[in-house]
Amino acid sequence: MSGSGTTADDDPPLQTAVWRLRSRACWTDAAALLEDDAGTVPAAALQRTALLTERCLYTGQGWTEAEDALRTAEAVARSDDERGAAASERGHLAYASTLLAVRDRADEASVALSRSAALLAPASPARPLLDFRRGLIAQNIAESPQAARAAFRRAHAGAANLGDELLLSSTWRHLAALALREGELAEARHGFAESLRIREELGFLVGTAPALISLAEAADEPEAARLRAEAGRLFRLLGGVPTWLAPYLGPPAQRTAEAS
């Protein structure tokens, strides 16, 4: 679930409610809206898993609930595409656990994403998100920027083809981070600005502060200070979420890997 999590067959009022809660960091409430269907409907089970995994990634909490939701999604999957999507969710949860130093599950993440790649059809709409997640592992765990760039570019192209704006905001941001690492400031600023623009237009409030901080990384003062101040305002508004953003909100300092 990279964008609003909707498909043509979804219930629009339900999905609108889920999106509004998710975008305001109310993942548990959003997941509760899907609970009745999650035990029998693969799409609902996958979406609920994705919501609870995102909660883990942004807050460092809720691991047991996410694992339970994932096991349900795996149990109700019927087709290869559904099993592949569930494997992608397992890989992402294992990645989050490794990145946040809860438990080292890097091997599990890699195996699960490889299984997902083998199960998903070549034209599956789940492939761009899978490519993005493989890029995250290459960037933040394997420390392989070339592999990360290739995966992010595949994800970017796929997201553009699907019209998945939220995934595009993430691919823009991570490609820009790689450009910044290589000293390509103009490319980095463009990518970070595009990521921020999309998230603001979508109303993805919980993802806007990280986008502001990313753009600040490539901006000159006093613009960088203004961006950090706005990010801090959103961070406080949401009760200190994402938790890993806190070190970025003071003066420029040693930076850590981006989480999402």
C-alpha cells in the first residue's frame, strides 16, 4: 500500500476514511476499519498489514500487531500475486525491524522480497512497490547505492505508469538522497522539492515533515532553517511522529539513514 491503498473495486467512503486516518498517523484506527474483512478478503488483509507495518516504521511500536496481521494476510492469500504481495509485506516488516535496530532480520527481508519477485506477475501492480522496498534494503542495509538507484528508478517508472503519486513522492525523495550523497545539489533539490509537493498535494501529513527535512538537507540558509522549523511544527502536531525524525530538527548535525 504505497498510495491511498485503493483499487477500482474498493469502497470509496471506506478508503477515504482509511486514507484520512493514515495520513494523520492514526494507523491503528485506520486498520480497525478493515478488521472485519481482513480475515477473509486478501486485499483487506494486505492493506491492514501495510498500515500496521507503517506504524512500526514511523513509531517503533506495534510489532506484535503487525506480525499478527501479516500472518493473517499470508493465510488468506489465494493467488500467486496475493502470496507475492504478502511476501513483500513480510520483507518490509523485517526491513523496518532491522533499520530501527529492534531485531536484525536483514536475511529474512531479502529472502521475502526475493520470494515476492518470483511470485508476482511481470505486470503486477505490486511490482513498483516491491522494487522500491528492494531499493531501501540496498540503500540503508546493504549500503549499495548503485543497486539502490537501479531499484528506485524501476519503482519510479512503475509508479508513474500506475499513477501512484505517493510512491512517486518516495522514489523522488530517495533518488534525490543518492544524488545529494554524490554532490549533485541541483538534482537533489529538484527531487526533494517534487517529493514535498506531491505529499502536500495529497495531504499526507505524516510524510510531509520528513520531506521538509530532506529538502532542508539540500537547501541554503536561511531557507533550510525555515524548512526545519516547519517540519518541527508538524512533528509536534502529530505527537512526535515519525520518532526517528527528532535528530534532524535541531541545528545541522550528523545525519542518519532515512527510514521511508
